[in-house]
Amino acid sequence: MAPHDLRRPFKRPAISDQQRRRELSLLRQTHHRRDAQLQARCLASSVLSLQSRSSEPVSDVGVELVPKSESLPEQESGALTKDLDVRQASRLKGAEARKLMLPEWMIDVPDRLSHDWYVFARPAGKRCIVVSSNGTTVSRLRNGSILHHFPSALPCGARTRDVSGSAQSYCILDCIFHESDQTYYVIDMVCWRGYSLYDCTAEFRFFWLNSKLEETGACGPPSHYHKFRFSPVSIYSCDQSGLLASYTGAVPYVKDGLLFYNKHAHYQTGNTPLALVWKDENCSQYVIDTDSKGQVLSQQQVVLELRDDGKLSTSDDPVVIFGCLDGEVIQMSGLRSGDLLKFDISVGGLTLVDGKLEKADLHYLGKVNRARIFADSYSKVMFQHMVRHTPLKFEDLLASISLSDDQENKPCDSEMVG
Amino acid sequence: MAMEVTQVLLNAQSIDGTVRKHAEESLKQFQEQNLPSFLLSLSRELANDEKPVDSRKLAGLILKNALDAKEQHRKFELVQRWLSLDANVKTRIKTCLLKTLTSPVPDAQSTASQVIAKVAGIELPQKQWPELIGSLLSNIHQLPAHVKQATLETLGYLCEEVSPDVVDQDHVNKILTAVVQGMNAAEGNDNVRLAATRALYNALSFAQANFNNDMERDYIMRVVCEATQSPEVKIRQAAFECLVSISSTYYDNLAPYMQDVYNITAKAVREDDEPVALQAIEFWSSICDEEIDILEEYGGDFTADSDVPCFYFIKQALPALVPMLLETLLKQVEDQDQDEGAWNIAMAGGTCLGLVARTVGDDIVPLVIPFIEENITKPDWRQREGATYAFGSILEGPSPDKLLHIVNVALSFMLSALMKDPNNHVKDTTAWTLGRIFEFLHGSTMDTPVITQANCQQIITVLLQSMKDTPNVAEKACGALYFLAQGYEDVSPTSPLTPFFQEIVQSLLTVTHREDAGESRLRTAAYETLNEVVRCSTDETSPMVLPLVPVIMMELHKTLEGQKLSSDEKEKQSELQGLLCGCLQVIIQKLGSSEPTKYVFMQYADQIMGLFLRVFACRSATVHEEAMLAIGALAYSTGSDFAKYMPEFYKYLEMGLQNFEEYQVCAVTVGVVGDICRAMEEKILPYCDGIMTQLLKDLSSNQLHRSVKPPIFSSFGDIALAIGENFEKYLMYSMPMLQSAADLSTHTSSADDDMTEYTNSLRNGILEAYSGIFQGFKNSPKTQLLIPYAPHVVQFLDSIYMEKDMDEVVMKTAIGLLGDLADTLGNNAGSLIQQSLSSKDFLNECLSSEDHMIKESAEWAKLAINKAISV
């Protein structure tokens, strides 16, 4: 007969620290294996081949110790951004992280909207980039100023014991801070646990965003170690039902227009036609530009950048020229190249020929508030102009979808998932 | 020949080494030359009453060892060997065995009982030896008591050996009838009664049907309860052991008997001999275990329709049970705190009280407080210690609200007792109780902190002072500090410990240097606490961890200087090296996890690695597990720079992978293979031939513990992910192994939870290997090499899906692999997946899973598959 096991005297420790070390090691290994797998999958889904990653030395994690690597020439680091490498990505934590992907305004409906695009209701609020690293989280507005500095449940976003936490591990999220419920709505994921998603398609980034964010607990209610709630937004395929859902569906935030993202587009900083914003009175309080008191302006205003040659340009790349100030005016007003100037569009309005800007009747108002750092984009000016004259209506969007559906009677290729 | 066997068996037990060795050699030869005849001679020897008892006993022992082994694989071989023996020979052996049961020589009888049970363990599941139970039962009615006793013992062993489902209910009924009759007070012979009571203990698991029958259950319970009143202490003890077993196996059926059982146990706890009293306490501990499990399953939801109802026996017995347990606390044994293996009524009573507190929560507090108040200031140390122990025991279970008041009152009393009480036991228990307070009532989740700005300094001062006390008290003080530090693990960035950090570290180091640090595991406790303090250091204090690095390195260096050590000294050296490597591991992990400290720490990397290598070199045949674990952590911090250590480290890595005996070491080393793959990526390539060879050998070995095999498969995946298409040359070896392991893992009928768990871990390892290989080959021109393996992978995924017994981890890995397959092979996999039996269902099931990890992998797979089938 087997003797009955005596209970372990409970004045002795129940678990040995060695066992604990063993278990923590196993846990660390499991996490790292998972990270490696995810990285492989993420890389695989981007246009980059695995070889280009392997050819890039990964050994240089320690390189940043050497001060001169900090001063890599700007163009080189620019050239390298195509390579998915932790080093490049980690530089993004600095100045580059402030560069957001900026949607153009929708002035015409793209082809294949229902096939190649996502749509979602944009939360009203402050667009910002949120970086979590080294046990803290910082959100910065587009102009680089810090919005919040706080602990969060994002990876490395608060000082807690995290066996999977590595030095390189940090996250960069593209968010909108929604004031009334004090929530960061995450509209895009740029880096996750040290892995850059810049060169991943929107399809992948959104997939990653939806699956990863939840797992961290960042969507949970605020607590001492998690000051603000994060929340993903519902992203739809831009078919008829998706478009309707985003336009009419209830969301916990105040809507400010709809955002359209091309599924195949990578995260590209600056203005891009592969992300578009569209608004009307039903889904935004701010369709037509207002003054600081919220009054709709009687005339459309634009902000343009003054160039060396006196020309007035948009923030696009390449720029669009709206007009020219003569040298005398510039000197008199003490203006300098690079200044952002505000104009009325006067009675003459904008003259378009074949869809291109031919002439603008501008009336100089003065310099803009210093917080502004960008001129208006061409698409914004045009959208505002259209809103006042011939707006692009929601019905137009819907119509273009049903039209393209009729034209391309392609079978659905997602048989596997119904 | 027969005479010769006797002599050889006797010689094999000779004091003379040469004689013994010679005899063992002869036995081995005999066995190898003619196994059937060897076994038959042994059984004849055992059965022959004219032979000396020593040769008979050894003959029986060798027979037993020819039928069973601890090691799973060896056991399987022996079973197959027995089953393939000539039926005639087996019958003759079995006849000898049964005959031996009637022998007047007790040693021969009892050896035969065990051998019969082993044979039964092999044959009954095969539906062989159907007459066994019948013939045993016919023995019961024989007159000589010793035959009856031997037969009951055999039935007991048999029930222990075979699983209930291979014995039909009719036989079960008969066995139970015979056993319970043997236990009955009417049985005059104590030996028979004892044998019957012990047999019942093993037979209880067969009695499911009988326990569902009110009359039969009443009868069994009555007989067991009567046996607890036997004049013979061994019978009483065995009867209480039955009660303990019944309490967990038949918890549902206990209600009608609880009042009687309470009376019986209370009397035994108060009056009976210690072995009996301990079992009586154990009965209540076991009921607590059951109810804790049930209530945990309920969660907070008391309306839930749980399969198992909770009868709240403990809650009902509380007013009587608690005073009974409190009494036991005063029955301490002098010096019990110096004896690691000590177990007595006071300790069992305290343990039970702790379980009761966890079972009923708040209700226990008012029942215990008066006892504490009454005794804690008494002149007799037993009363002070008992009161403190009672307090410490009930700290887990009741809500903090219920405890906070008394804890706040008690805290300063405890601190002062720890300094001033003249008795060592009282101080030991006081320090332990402080540790329990910090473990359960201190930490960021508490609304009202027990440790405040006002008392923090005093607490730490007392604990550090107490670490200079006798080893047992100092060890408990270290333990208290461990939990104190743990409670501050997630405060940021300023921890209340910051001002004391250096002093704490210094004091702990001083403890490790105490002359008597070897007693009461004091040195171990000090290092463990140091580890926890390091783990919980904040941004503010982690720079203060840095200076520890050279200190611990120096300590480790010192252990390497001793020469010509005795085996005892060697063991101590190795133990100390383990502690130091463990500490370095924790430090490396801590400092490596944030950039600023990591860069400063990295200056030591070369030296640390040098020390680890020297630790390895201390031993000739084995590698040090702790050093191996630490190297895994180091590889993670160094990244691809780890390559420079590989030329020297490689041989130890190989040695670790070859360590079949200490499978933990092998397992840890396999984990480190993964670490260095991720650290070095393609730089690992030059070592892969060697590593893969070892891993493949490990997989083919029958000696290696099976738990290591799943991680070996996972490490295939790690290697493939690191070296990409270079894995090509290992495909022809690894793929067939993966395939056959995959087949094996789908054809196991998972008899028990252990097997199901193992099967799942094996599947997970195989799936991770495939995932790594497929992802490793992604975008390589050699991708087509994988195409021939794809159908099998899909088939494997189909079959594990169909078997419906995957756990979440396997599900997540499996659906991820489906995506990897599609991702790497594109339309080559697309058609396979579309044609597969269950891929679509599997994917849909995973997509709608509650588990976000599964969902995430499924969404990835969906993307990849959609791409693959649309191309």
C-alpha cells in the first residue's frame, strides 16, 4: 500500500526559486519564439523578401553605443527606410515618429473603391502619434508637442515586470485622442514590439492592430498603471454595407468624417492619395472651415507656404502653386521664405481647367498661428471649395460602388471563409 | 541445475564483492540464453518451501523486475516480452506464483503477491488470465489465516496495479465483499484485518458502483468507521487512510456520514497516537482541497450549475472544527524548526487551519482571533508560538478588509516580538507570519497599504536585523523580505524601497557569507531574496543592480579556485555555483531589458561568459543547468554578438544535448538552442550540422525522457527560421521524423489527462517545427522542395482537428501553420487546402474563437489562404 503523501509543511516555501527561474526562462523563450514567428509572418506579407532582410546585418544592435552612428547622413537613413530593421525603426522613435500618414481629401471617387479600400468613421479629436517604450508612453501632436506623458498597458508602456520585454521592444501607434471619453482611438499601427509595420500593407496593419492591441490590455479601463483607454475603430471593407455601416453606424465617439485606406498601401509619411478623407454634415461637425469661434467663414480660407521665388505653394509633394506674391509686398510685410500665410479666396474663386487649377483669386490676410506647421494640401483646398459649390455627396460614393460592382462581376475569392 | 540456481541467488547477496559479481554475471547469462527457462526456474525457486528464504525472496524480486520498470519505454518492452512468451511457460509460472500464496513463509508469500499483481497488470487488460480473480477469491475461504492474509494483500496490489475498467463489475463486487468481510470486527485475526483494510484502500477506486448504492455504501462506511476503533494502531491508521481516500474519491456521497466522521476524527486528533491523529487531520485537509476546487470552479457565480455540488461541510463543521485544530497548534515538538523533514500534529493542524481559511474565507476570522488574543502574550512559548502560527495560517482566504484591522494592530507587536522574544520558535513563526502578511496583504492591488511611509523603515530595519539571528529565523526573515520586495514590483518609477535598496542588497550579501549559511537553507533563501529584489528593481534602482555584477562574478570566480575537492565539497561547490549562476541569470535578464542598463552591463558580457564556461569545465560529464539557463538569457542580450562565444561554448551545448540521464539539463539546453538561434540568426549555420545531429539522436533515443521531445521539435522550427533555406539539407532527416511523430500523435487513444497533455505538447512541437520550416523557406527559390511534404501536413492538421481534443495552444499553432503553408507555397497549397476535409471548418471555428491568440493566428491564416487560392 502506498503511503499517503504527507502535506508539504506550509512554513516552507512552496516553490523553489530555481523552478521559478526555469519557468520564467521557458516563458521568455515561448514569447520570443512567438515574436520570431510573427515577425516572419509579418515580413512575409510585406513586399520585402526575406533575403533582403537577411542581407542586412542584424548584428548591429549595439552599434548605437557608438556616437557616430547617430549622425548617419539623413539621405542614407531615408534610403534605408525601405529595409525592415529594428535599427531603422528605432530611429523613428525620434523626429520621424512625428510624421504621420496624412490622407488627402477626397475630391473624386477612386476606382475599385469596393475592392481595394477600407472605410471607417474618423473619431473627432487630436491626431497624434503614441510611442510606448522603456516603461513609459508619450503622445505627440503633429507639431511635435507632447500631448500626454503617461503609463499605459501597451508593450513597454509602463514600468511593470514583463519577461518578454526587450530593450528594442516599443510601439508606435497612429491615434486620435478623443477628448470627451479620454480615449485614444487607434487608427493605424506603425511599429509593434519593435517590429516596423511601415512596409506592410494596410490590410496587414489593420489585421495586426486589431489582434495585437486587445491582447495587451490597453483596451481595458484606465487604472493607476494605464492612464488612458485605447480603442480600435471598426474598419470595414468599402463595399455597400461597409460604407453604410461606417456612415450611419453608431460609434462611441463623435464622428469627424470618413477615412478611406487603400488595402495595398504601405504606411507612408506625409500626404498620400492612398488614404482619403471625406465629410458631409451628417458625419462631421466641421465640414466647412470655421474661425476660432466656430463660425463658418463667409469665404474659404487657405494656408499656403511662401517660397524663395515668391510663389505660394501647398504642402503637397510635388507642390502645387496657387499664385505669387510680388517682391515688394514681401519686403513690406517682412515675410520670409517658408512662412505660412493665410488667404481668402475672393469672389474670383478658383478657376479650373480640365480638373486642374488654373487661377485662384487670393486675398492676403496675414501670417498664421505659430502652431500651424503645414500649409494646406491641394486636395483640402479643392474639397473645401467643392463643399461650398458642388459637394461630393454620400450618394455619389454609394453609386460609384454599385456601379463598379456591376461592372466587375468577379466571383468572390474568399470561398474559404464564406 | 535447480540447486545451482539457489546457490547463485544466495551468492548474488554475498558480502564478498567478487562472489556477488560473479553470481550476477551468471544470472545475466542465464537470462540471456534462455529467458523462459530462467523465469520458470525463478518461479519454482519462489514456490519451493524447502529453499532458503533469501534465495526465494531474490527470485521473486528478479521476477518482478522482469515484468515492470519505472522508465516508460523499458516498461513497454518488458510487457511485450512477457506477452510473447510461450503460453505454456506462463501458465506454469503463474501456477507456481499462486501456490506460493499458501506458503507458510511470510516473505515468500508477500513477494509472490507483488509478482502476481504485476502479471495481472499485464494480462488482465489483454483479457488473459480470466481465472485469476476467481482462484484468489476461493483462497479467502481457506482456513489458515496466513493464506487469507496473503490473498487479501494480493487483491490489494492487484487493485493498485490494474485499472478499474478491466475488471468486470461481478468480480469487483466479489473482491469488495471479500475485502470488507476481512475488515469486519468479526474477523478475529488482526493480520487479516489489517491486510483487508489496506486492500480496501486500493480497491476504493473500483467501488464507484457500490458507492452509488445506499446499502452497500452504508455497509462499507460502517466497516471502515468500525476499523478506526480497532485496538490495533496499524488498523486504525489504515482505516483513517481509507477515510481520507473516500473523502476525495466519493465527496458527493459523504453527507450522511459527516457527523459520525467528525466525532471519530475529533477523538482521534485529541487522543490517538500521532500516526492516527495525523490521518484524522488529513481527512479535513482533504475535504478542504475538494471544496476549494469546487468553489474555484464555481468562480464567483453561486448559481452556476456545476457538475459537482459543494456541500459546504467545512462551513458547517466550522464552530467545532476550528477549536479542535487550534488545540493541535499547542502540541509543538521542540526544535521542529531546525528539522527540515519535521511533520507533527501541530504542523498538520496549522496546515489544515490554513486550508480551512481558504475554504470559508471571512468566517474563520472571529473564531481564531480570541485564541490569538488569549495566547500571544502568555509566558509559555508554546502558547505564543501557537497564537502566532494561527494568525499566520489564516492570512490567505479571508478578504483583506476583514484582516486589515487586526494586521495593523498586530504588525508592530510582531516586529517587536521578532526582535525581543526569547524563544527561537516564536521568532521563526513570527518572521514567517510577517512574510505571509506581505505575501497576501501587500502589493499594488491593495486599497489600503499595510506598509506605509510611517512603518516602512522600521519593518526593513527589523527584517535586516533579524537576518543576523539563528539560521532558521534569518531564513524566514529573508522570505518576508522576498514578499515585501515582490509587493513593490510594479510601482514606478519611485519605489518606497529605493532609499533602502543598497542596504538590503548589502545585508543579503552578508547573509550569504555567514559561516552557518548552509543551515536551514539560509544561503539559498538569501540569494532567492536577492533575485526577487533585483527582479523588482525600478528604473531608479536598476542602476544600483549594476555594481552587483562584479560582486557576484567574483563570488563565482572564487568557487572555481578550489582544487582536489572531495565529492562532498564538489557537491557544495556545484550548489553554490547554481545559486550564483541563477542570480546572474536574473541580473542579466533585468539589466538586458532596458537600453541604458544593458549597454553598461554589456561590458561584462565577455567575462561572464568566460566564467560560465569555466563552471562547465568543472565537471567532466555533465553541464550545469543553471549556467545553461543563464547563457540563454545572455544570448538574448548580446544578440548576434553571441557568435564569438560559440567556438568555446559549442562543446558544452553538445554535452547538454547528450545528457539523457538528467533530462532537465537536456530540456534546458534545447531551450537555449532556440535562444541562440534567435540571437545569432544565420550566424548559427556553421554549428547546425552538429546541433541537428544531436537533436536527431535525442529524438531517436529511447532513454531520453519523453517530455524533452516536444521542445526538440520546436527547436527545429527555431533553427529553420534562423537559417532559412539552408535548412534544406536537414529536410530529409527531420521531415520523416516529424511525419512519424505526427502519425503517432494522432493515433493515441488518450487514456488519461497526462497522456492528453503530452499528446498536445507533442503536437505543438511538431506544428512549431513545420511553421518554422515553412516560414524559413518563404520567398526562397527552394520553396518547391517543401511541396512533397505539404499533403501530409494538411492531413495531419485534418486529423488533429477531427480528434477534437486539442488545447488552445495547439489550436493556435495549428491554424497558424495552415497560414504558413499557404503563405510559403502559394497556389501549390491553395488547392490542397481547398480539397482538405476540414480546413474550412477549422478556420471558421478559429475565427470565431474567444481566445484572441487563436483568432489572431486564424486571421493571419485567412489572409494567407485567400491570397493562395486567388492566385
